[in-house]
Amino acid sequence: MLDIRFVRENKALVQKAAKDKRIQVSVEEVLKLDEHRRELQQAMEGIRKMRKTAAREKDAKKGKELKQKLQALEKESALVLAKYEPLLQMLPNVPSADTPVGKDESENRVVRKVGEPREFDFIPLPHWELGKKLDIIDNERAAKTSGARFTFLKREAARMEFALVQFVFQTLTDEKILAKIIEDAHLSVLPTAFIPIVPPVFIKPDAFQKMARLEPKDERYYIPSDDAFLIGSAEHTLGAMHMDETFPEADLPLRYIGFSTAFRREAGSYGKDTKGILRVHQFDKLEMESFTIAEDSIDEQNFFVAIQEYFMRALELPYHVVMICTGDMSSPDARQIDIETWMPGQGKYRETHTSDLMTDYQARRLHIRVKRKQGGTQFVHMNDATAFAVGRTLIAILENYQQKDGGIAIPLVLQPFMGGLKKISVRS
């Protein structure tokens, strides 16, 4: 949520942000309601003072008249707030200066290309064919038990998921590795280790709304009996876990690496990516979340991207780093950077990682602050980013590491976490 004082002082900038993000909201209407709200607050405060005076003077008649006036103003104020607060929350975060202005994903900008797609001496297969032939991905049986867009990960695919988890946890809890990533990326952030977390996958509607991630609701699974949603990513509960708290500045940056199952309805994607495990209702994900002081937040996001690239280089997968344009980014983001990985079985780059800088947009809604060393408190800045979306990473490995004999070579970096296994072989 934006600071209303910022909105008053930057009306044109905020309206442009809404237009560029394709969000239908009137800043003028928000400011009119804000002015009315403040007038009512001032009037109510004046009447409260007069009631105190009437009470001291034991003027019961005057006190009764003032009480009735106050009740009428309180009723009117409640009606104004019921209109004002939802509109204020609709105002999007203002994009960073280096965010491209564009209407949709076609105007995203590739800023860096790393690695060259492998040249095969055979026709590479898509992951759904590889998974079926090797009996490591089973969508057909999952459809019988759970419905379309679910899967069973089996055998080496299941082992590889937890190899990825162990690789990420080992990396992000090692300050020496983090310091080297920071040095190589020429950043000035601290190499503070990440705290591993397995978070809840249920989230209350209020917490989801404060994270500014509840919408679009048709993407969410809702459990009426518990009045709770299933999360679409670990950061939904990781970011909200410190609601209504204030950190000492010395405790920041605070970083988490969460591993969880995520749930998405994939509404609006009917007939799209129906084969395999690219777009499914349930998948596992490793997600980074951090809380920093304001002046460190862009470097923190760049650090998260550097970590993502470290993982991609370790897996030796070709990828693009992409700046997301205004029309393709979400409302709470100030700056979004994606990584797209080459998928040879599909002949294209597909999004595998996202990094979102929220500035203080989420923290203001969540009431998460930092007590500064020089005095005073401010809202923290928050970042979240994918370490690995397991399903999409498995797709990239299967398609890029497939062999002519139908097997899959296992990336060197993952072999120690798979008992030294070097290859997924075709079963006789």
C-alpha cells in the first residue's frame, strides 16, 4: 500500500503507475475521499473536545446533543472509509526508474544472456515424453486419483527434487559462498545467511490481503470450513510471519529460504501447457524472502538475482535475465526481474525464476517496521525471489541433459545429493 501523503504529493506519478500497470483506479477519487475522511476526523475530534467541556460543566443537554452529532459523523466516517480503504489498497506500487514501460510480456527486455543452447545430434524430446519413457513422471495415474494437472514424481525425479532442496539449503546457509556471490556481482550487501523454513501452506484471508497477493482470487484455492486459502508460493506466509513487529536495525537483513508445496488453480489457462508438469495445480518451490532497510533493497534484489544465476550456472543451463515491463508486472512490485531457461524439447526459453522488489508496499499493509540506529522507525523493504520452482527446474534438466540413448545425465552439482548417481537410465 502506498503512503497517502506520497499519493497527495505525487498524484500524476501514481496515476501513471496505475495506467502503465493496466489497473483501473482513479487517484482523484482516492484523494477526494481522503480529504472528506480528514474533514470528518477533524470535526469528530472537535466534538469530542466539546463533550469533555460539557461534561466538566455538567451540561447534560449539551452533552446529549454533541453525542448525537458525533454518532452521525462516525456513521458517515465509516461509510467514507468503506469506500476509501479498498481504493487506496488498489493503488499499485510505483515502478522503479529502470522498469521498462510496456503493455505486456512482448515488451519485456532481455538484459543478459548466459550460456548457449546445446546442439544435439538427435531430435530432443519434450520432458513429458522423457518422463513417461523413463517412468519418472506419471500424469495419467495422477489424473485418476486427483484430476487433470496433477502428477506423480517417481524414482529419480523424486530424488532429484530433494537434491535441489539440499543444494539450495546448503548454499544459502553458507556465508562464505554468499560472500563470494556478492563479490562476483560487485554488490555491497552483507553475506548474512538465510534461515531455512518449512512454512504453513494455509493462510488467513486478512494476511493474504495484507501481502497484496490475494488477487486474482480465481487463482486461489479457498477452504470455506477453515476460512483459509492455500498459498501459491512460500513467500505468502513467509512475508506475513512478522506482521505488526518492529525489528532493531542491527537484525537486518533478515533472510529466509522456504520450501513448500504451492497451489494454483491455473484459471484462464485452459488448453495451455496441458502436457507434462510445466503448468500444474500443485508443485513444490524454494522461495527466498528478505526484510531490509530502505537504502539496501535494490542491492538486495540484485543479490537475489545473483543467487539465482549462481544456481543456474551450477546446473549449466542456458538462460536469459529479463527486466519485466510495467504491463506484465504485478501491482505490489516496484521492480521485477525474471530468468527464462532454454527448454530444447520445446524450442524456446520459459520462465523459471522471478525476483520481486516490493519496497515498503507490503510492509505498510503488514505494519512491519525497523527501528533505525539514528532514531525513529520506518517501514522495512521486502524482497522475494524463486530459488527453484522444482517442476520447471526438473523440466529444464530433463530436456537439456537428455542423451541419445534416451537416458538423462545428472548435473554434476546434484550428484552428491543423489548418492553419486550419474545418470537416469532407460529401464529394460
